[in-house]
Amino acid sequence: MTTDVNDIVETIIAALVKTLPTPVTITTETSITRDLGLDSLAVMDFVMVLEDKFDVSIPMERIAEVETIGDLARTISELRGHA
């Protein structure tokens, strides 16, 4: 992973830690729905926060392809033109 993606991962994890009800270890391999227990509404709310934070718009078809924190970070990096 590139430095940009690593920075994005750190930002995602920091934002998630603030919103999760219980502490959990989060890595790039963490499944957003299975491991974090986020339902589709919570995922969409979180994606909107990230879109604002990174100044990107993540298309619905791209969100559907995202399963892990690493996938999400790579998607944001690609949309920012850093892939």
C-alpha cells in the first residue's frame, strides 16, 4: 500500500473508533459489515462523512464493491487520483 492509502486507512480507523459503540481492533482486512456490524444505513452515513472529509464522491456501484477497510481506502485513493 502506498503512503496515501495508509494515511486514508488511519483516517478511516480514527473516524470509525469515534462512532463504534464498543472498542474493536480495526485493520485493512476488517470487514465493514461483518466485523464492525454496521448495517447499510450506518455504512451510508459513514461513507458520507468520508466523502466530506476527503472531498470525493463515491458512486453507489463502487460502494457495492467495498468489503474491507483496505478496499474503502483504495477506492478513496483512486477517486482522489492517487492510485
